Amino acid sequence: MNLEYRHLLPADFDPLSRVWIYQGSRPFSLSEVLTVEDMLNGFSQQWHAHGSGVKNFATVFFGQFIVLMADETHTHVSGCSTDSSVRMIKEIEKQFNLSLFNRQMLAFVVKDKIQVLPMNQLAYAVENNFITADTLYFNNTVLTKKEMENNWLIKVKDSWLAGKITFPAVAS
């Protein structure tokens, strides 16, 4: 699985551009991705804040993550404009019968595939070596383009999860 994504982010956006990542409870099918991309494009063209268009980027990554980005050096995204993006994401949830707001579901790269795991099963997954300290984790808590570039796909041991789990000692 090709996990390179940085080159797909808009080069002309400020590093502090705001980012919202919505992780699907399941992958989208190819036809669903195409439909979602159309919905995102339609939203992007009409996304406004304070009467001005928002310089934005919206796409689906890895068939499972919807990423919205707003370069606020042009137009500040406020409550109403953020609410409009949330309404659009909820519309996608409803149309495709999946969850995009469940922060208790964690995504990892295991055996070259994205695997989604409920947080309450994390300890079991670690105990059984399904998840290790070096497993790649999608850190959807990133808030800026710069954070997304550097800290979205990271090893579990480098994430906030490291403080929540104990990894088995490795025999030397």
C-alpha cells in the first residue's frame, strides 16, 4: 500500500491552514469515493465565511478519510462556515450509511491495509501483537497542514496513544 500523501496536499496553502479529518467507519467503494469527491467539490465551490469564499481543499485519502483544509490567511473560518462543513459531512454519513464522527475508532496500518479498531480493544490488540509500538497510526487529531504533513501517519510509540498503553517487553 502506497502511504505517500504529502505531495497531494496543496503546496500553496499556509502551513497553519486548518485541517479537519473525518475517518470513515469503513472504506468507501470506488463509486462512493467518486460521488463523495463530487459532493466535496460542490461544497468547496460554495464554502463561504463572512461573505467571502474560503480558500479550501477537500478530498478523500486512502478511500477512508475525508480531509478538509482551509487556508485562513485569506478568509477566517468561523462558526457558521464550520457548521456548514459539518452539515455536509453529516449528509455524506447519511447517504452512505457510515460513521465519520466516531473518535473512539482508531485507524492503523496492519499487514499493508488500513484496519479500524475500537479504542476499547486497543489493549487486547497490543497484548496479541496485532498492534506494536512501531505500527503506523492515523493521528486524526492534527489541526494544521504542517501537523498533517509531519504527524498524521506516525508510529504508535510517537502518538498520544503511547501514554495509554503498555507494550510487552521485548526479549533481548
